[in-house]
Amino acid sequence: MSPNDVPAPQPTIATEVVLPGVVEPSGLEIRRRALPPPRKGQALVRVEASGVSFAEQAMRRDRYPGQPAFPFVPGYDLVGTVTAAGAGVDPTLIGARVAAMTKTGGWASHALLAAEDLVPVPAGLDPAAVETLVVNGLTAWQMLHRKATVQRGQAIVVHGANGGVGTTLVQLAVDAGVRVLGTASPRHHQALEDLGAEPIDYDDPDLAGRVRALAPRGVDAVFDHIGGPTLDASYAMLGPRGTLVSYAIASMPETGSMYAIFARHIARLYRYNLLPGGRTGTFYDVWGGHLTRPARFRRRLREDLGHVLALLEGGVLTAQIAARVPLVRAAEAMELAESRTAFGKVVLVG
């Protein structure tokens, strides 16, 4: 080989978890494939942690609006270290730990991502701890401070307060001086109390009445990921000028057009805005504006996730890691997440 010959870069062999179709968690597949070098504007990230969220659980059943055609690699977000960068990317990014929202593709040992979508992670933080706060932290922060604009001294209800978004919402609200009523199974009540929330049994047949007993004037915001019949009960918990923020439909039926169900859900939410009393309903989409106003979307992503990670670094937030599961055992991780017994978020680690 002449001195002027430059060896071609060796391909990176990635291990990926594949969702082949509508299968039980045990039907997830493991594959290995070669990734090309990063193209212009791309970075290659060695994934250290990726989470198991409600989105992947819905995608497994083909019940998540906008999911890609099967087969595909799930994984809504990730944390990892940049190992290579394409043309036009700041070379100092190589070696840096970053976080990214991916919607799909995170359940892998390596991922090729647009460098402009990467968010820097403070040095020294545990990647799994950071992972619990990427999409969950962004969702919780933006719902609390951008959608509901909750203020110190107010009161809120967090449904599923033991989950990934729920535990983050509780901690952010408590830090902001907000009273939190959190619904969860009784087995999680002590843990919620430890985070500063007032727990309520989510199976209480008169959940709205229980909230009204604790907050006679009603609460200032309710954060509801369940949807369906829960919406009316959530609306009834609101006080004057309160806000109901819906951010998922965990009660999505297994049959019927999910787009029609989603449309009815949105119509029901916004119908509340026509009722007297000044109470409002709204839907939060963590991806809102990423196509129509991408620059603003990325700016807010960096700003808001930056706030959350600073609170983690400062010890204000504690990562609620339900379990750390090796990537190749993703089936076990999904089974645990879907059991509804976990407190916090199940994290896949490389």
C-alpha cells in the first residue's frame, strides 16, 4: 500500500432489537448488521442506555399513531457517546456523551443520528439515570411549565404517578412548590410519599370525589395519560380555570381505527373548552412543531431538557430506575414494563 493510500473505515457492527410484527414480548428478535460511516451532518452514537416506554408497548400491538411499518427497531430515546462524525459536524463532538429523542431506533448498540438533534449531557452523570429523564423529563417539564403553566402554591393531579413520566412530574412539581396528588396502586404509595406526593388509589371507584375531598376547590391541573372514560373524571377534578392535559391514550382499544379513536379523543378534550367555568382541556405532543417549526422545536428541546438534566446533576431530581436490563434481554424488559408493577422506568443498557 502506498503512503498516499488511506484505509477505508471499518464498518460498525450494530446489535439491534427488532420488532417483526404484532408479537408478544418474547417475539422480539436480535440482529446484527453493519452500519455505514456517518454521512454529512450525522454522528455515530454508541448507545449506553435506552428506555422502555408506553410508546414501545403500543407499537408492539400496532396501536401507536404514526409508527413505521414492521419490521423496525423500537426505542423512543437514548443516551450514548459519539464515536464518529460526518462532514460538517463539529469534530469536538467525538467522545462527548449526548442524549437524543429518536421515536424509533434506540434499542441498538449503535445509532446513526443527525448531529443537530443531539443534546449534550453533563459529565459524570449515569447514562441510565439520564435516560429516565430524556423523553420523560422533556414531557413532564413542558406539560408543567409550557402547557399548564402551573405556579407555586397551586395543586395538581398526576395519574399513574408511579410511572416514568409520573415520577418525574411529581418531582418537578414538588420542586416548584406545587401540591401533588398522585394516583397509583397502593403498593407504590409509600414511594410516592417519599417523593413528596399525596397518593390516591387509582382504583378508587369515586376518584374525582376523593380528589375533591382532598382539594375542595378543585385542582389547577390534571395530567392524564389514560384517556377514554377517565377524561370526564379528570375534568371533574379541576377547579376554576383549571387545565386538563392529556398526553397519551393508554386505554386505546385493541381493535378499531386508532386514528378515529384519537380524533374522538381530541374532540372530547376540546369540547371541554366550550363549557362554562373557564376550565380547559388540551393535548400535549412531545413532537409538536418538529416538522412545522423545527428550529424552535430543537431550541426548546435543548433548553428544557437542559433544565431537567441540571436538576438531576444538582441532586434535585432523583432518577427512578425500575430496572437495568441488558439490551439483548429486551423481551424481559418489555414484559416487566407491561406488568404495571414497576416504579419508575425500565432501562435497556449496553
